[in-house]
Amino acid sequence: MPCPVCERTRVLIGRVDQHRVCGPCAGVLDPYACERCTGPRSYKVGRLCDRCAVADHLEELFTDVTQAAGTGPLAAMRAALAQAPDAGTVLNWLRGSRSARLLRDLMATGRPLSHTDLDTTIDSRSTAMTAEYLRSLLTAYQVLDPRDELAVRIVRHLERTVARHPEHSALLRAYVHWSLLPRAKRHQADRAGGVKHRIRWAYTRINLATELLTTTASHGRTIATLDQGRLDAWLAANPGTRYEVRDFVVWAHRRHHARDLLVPHRPKVDPVGLDEDSHWDLLRQCLTDTRLDLDVRAAGAILLLFGQHLTRIAALPTAALTTGDGTTLLTLGRTPIPLPTTLAGLLTTLADRPAPQGWAANTNAGWLFPGHLPGAHISATALSRRLAAHHIPNRPARTTALVALACDLPPAVLGPMLGLHPITAVQWRRRAASDWTAYLEARTSQAYS
């Protein structure tokens, strides 16, 4: 901590006038001082402080002459890591992480870093996580150019699947390239965030299509000769996980690869909302209770007022918040929404707050809700946990907000404003109408009872 005499951060091992001070101010040698800068030694490395140890590790890692000359994105990355607010976090990453070892191995080849070289290191789920973390770091520091990870991940999974089932390669490739990929990209463009969700969405459909083709072939049939009875038997064997094969079956019929077969939609449970008093109490708490963390208040208010998916809230950029004619606007879909004064001030404060602490602070990419990973926003899962810890339920809150909005706005307005598909907007309108009818019936029955 800072010495009260010299105000330098040192280990306070002496006393002057009943106050704890550092060794030099007490007139004694400081055995806990860094040998290079006299700061407090790191308990991780012994002789040096965290920042000096980071400098040594970076010197060893970045040994190329061009990098040492201070030019290029790698030099900028090196400087940012050396100046990170939390040197201890950087030191832990450099000394013990698999992604740092992978970076060291790639740089030892002498070739410029590339997405292709990172891809070649992936041979398991563990190595994939390591490579993807390093990729996000290098992209955030502009060492690598951003790429369409959605398409790359889907195609990579397709190739792994085709390698195991080459007999189905033609049909699976056509299905993925002409159906899954275009829709996944369209959804990614239309809806902020949710890239991991779209990847899982595509993985599930590829896996189920492969499983159906493999099972059908094991019975001596093809997708063209598959009948409704055998399809129903396959669905009944595991109904909880196989409804999504409907996507492949419909596509195969439209492309004249299969008969007109019926796969039912997954049954949907009617969403359960909050009662009106609880909903408004939670919204009031988010807007006015300064004891809550700022990000919890902001995310909770957007959820309770506009019924947004947490995947979209987590991925909101600071650019979604604009000002025009003295009014603060939030863009969730295609139509900017004028914000109430209290919420506008809350979101403006959130957008203007300092970058998060830690070494990832140097790679802030302009998210309203930045995460702990370099250049990344917070995950929807982490945001859900934070809201749940303050008793803000995700799905009931979203249901109540959307029903309330659908009562007042027609689907043609609701969809563009919130980024909802037209069919989804119509469904919420119908849901709101049924809820309102039930409410009127209950009031009428109470009046005559």
C-alpha cells in the first residue's frame, strides 16, 4: 500500500511517529523491494515486482526485430500488456495460461500470425477453447483481422461430421450451404448478439440430420424411401431432443430428396409472467435504487421495459445509444426508441463509465456491458446470473414486458421497434389479447358476484 511519507507503493515494514512506513523512510533496507524499481516484490516471482516480471516475459515473447522496433500491431499489443492496470493478471496469463503458451509456439515459427495457423491447432474441445480465447485476444488488439466466426464454426463442424459419415456428404453439404448458413447469417444480421446460440442452433440440426440419415441407412433405406411410420418410430425413441430434425425433413422434401413427411413442432409451454405490482416494483428498483450495481440496473430496466432477450442486451454496443433534438434514443431493432429521462440518464452513465479493470481494459470494443475477455461483451449467462442474484427473473420479466407492449402497439410497430420477427410480433399480440380478455372476464365475474 502507499507509504504515508513518500507516497510510493511499498511494503510497510517500519514505524515513524506511530505510523507504519516503508523501509527506506524508516532508515532501513527493504528486503521486500523489487531489485529493479524498488516497488513491492511479487510473491509469484520473488526478486521482482509484477510489472517488471511482465516486462521480462514480454521481452522473451516478443523477440522479433520489427516488434522490438515498436511498429505494427504486435508492438501495440506488447505495449498495452506492459501498461495494463493490473500487472498481476497479465503475469498470471503469461506464466500459466495455455493460450499464452500457444501464442509463444506460433510466434516461434517465425511466420506472421494467422487464423489458419490457429485453426490447425484445434483437435479437441480443450484446444478449441484455447485457440478461440487467443483468437479473441489477437483480434481485439488488431493483430488479426475479424472474420465471420459463425460461418467458420458451422463449416468446421460440417467437415468433422462429413469425415465420420462420408456416405452422407453430398446431402449434408447441400443442406448446410444452401439452408443453414444463409439463415444463420440472416439471423445474425437481424439480431444483435446470440452468435453462440446460432452456432448451437446449426450444430443441433446438422447432428440430427446425420443421425436420421445414419439410422435410415442402417435399416436398408434412404431418405427418399423413408416413410412416415419409420420416421415416427425414430422420433418416439427420443422425443425430447429430435423435434429440430423437422428443419432438415422440410428442406429435403422441398428439394425433392424426400417424401412429404410430418414432424411436429416442439410443444411450447405458455410463458408465465410477473404480476403487475411485482413487475413495476422491480422496474422502479432498477431505475432508482443506487445500491444496485450500475450494469444490473441498466440491464434489468431494458429487460423489464422492453422485454429483450439477454443475448441481445449483453451485446448492445454503446453506438445503440444516440441523442437527437435533446432526446436520448436506444436502438434495439430498426426503429430508435425515445427513452424516459431516468432511463436515459442511467444508460448514459453506463456508457460513459471507465473501462473495466484488468488487462482486458486496453481492448474495450465499445460495449454497454463489457465482459472480462479482451474485446468481448458480457455473456448472456453471466448477465442472467447477475440479475437473478438481485431477484430479477429473466423469462417472467420478459413475458410481462412484451405482453404490456403488445397491448398498446400493433405488430407492425412492435416488430421493428424491438427487432422481433413479424410472426413473433403477431404471436405476442394474440397472447396479449387473450390475457386482456381473461382479465376483463375476471373483473366482470367479480362485479356480479
